[in-house]
Amino acid sequence: MAKNRNKKKKNSAAMDFSMDTASIPQAMDTSETRAPSSVLGVLDRKIRKGLPTRRSKSLRKKKAIEKATSQMEKLEEKALKNESKTLRTKSAKKLYE
């Protein structure tokens, strides 16, 4: 999924500086706030330990190594095939000369 980092908020309102709020005394907010429900949902989830990620990382490494070796083997086979083909064509040309 794409991340929406660069999108600007459409409903952002400009700040109103017409009243000076520093000169008006305000009461201190002493009310306790409750934690949002989304945070509580995160606490209920199981936390994965580090081992499975290590295993997956090593599996990715193994697969990458296997893929690289198979590609190298394919390239070597192609090179041998091309060499044998050139030898066959040269020998065929010598027969007809």
C-alpha cells in the first residue's frame, strides 16, 4: 500500500490571530484523559519474538544464494553449449572446404 506522506490536509483551517489569548487568564485543565481505544487494542495483541524474523531472514538468504548458484550454472551451461556449437560449425565448414 502506498503511504500518503505528501498529501496535504484539505480541511486545515488558518489560525485566527485577532484575539490575544495570552492576556486573558485561563483555568488550568486538570481533567484526566482516557487512553484511546486503538492503543488498548494494540496491548491485547500477541507480541512476536525476534526468532521468527531471524529464521525468515536466513531463509531469504538461502533462497537468494540458491537462485544465484542456479543462475550461474545456467550461464555456464549456455557458454558450454555455445562453444560446442561453434566447434561443430567450424568442423562442418572444414569438411566442405
